[in-house]
Amino acid sequence: MPFTTTDAENLRRAIADGRGARSMSFGDETVVFNSIDDMLKLLAVMEAEAAGPDTTRRSYRVAVTSKGV
């Protein structure tokens, strides 16, 4: 299930709220958290999914040498 920016914002609010939410529903799935660290890990995944695919271009340089023989 792909996460949306709304899902990430709702989780961010739950983390900031500090009341100790133990579970949240996203679409038709419910996630139960064991710790705030679990919530932060899922938030990182959500933000990465909401940002879309990585469109960064990478280039590499390769050096080739020979003795000239």
C-alpha cells in the first residue's frame, strides 16, 4: 500500500501529540507501534514514498591506464 503525504502528516501529528498513540489506521490497514522509534521509522518510509521515485542522476568516472605497449 503506497503511503500519501496525508498519511505522513497524520503520523507526524500523532508523534508530536505525545499522548502515546499505540496504533493508527492507514487505508484498510492498522499499524500497532511498540515505541516512538517505530513511529519515526515508519514516518521516514512514508516520507520517502510520498516524495516519489529518486530522479537524481548519478555519473561515474572510470580511469583507464596502459603502458602504451
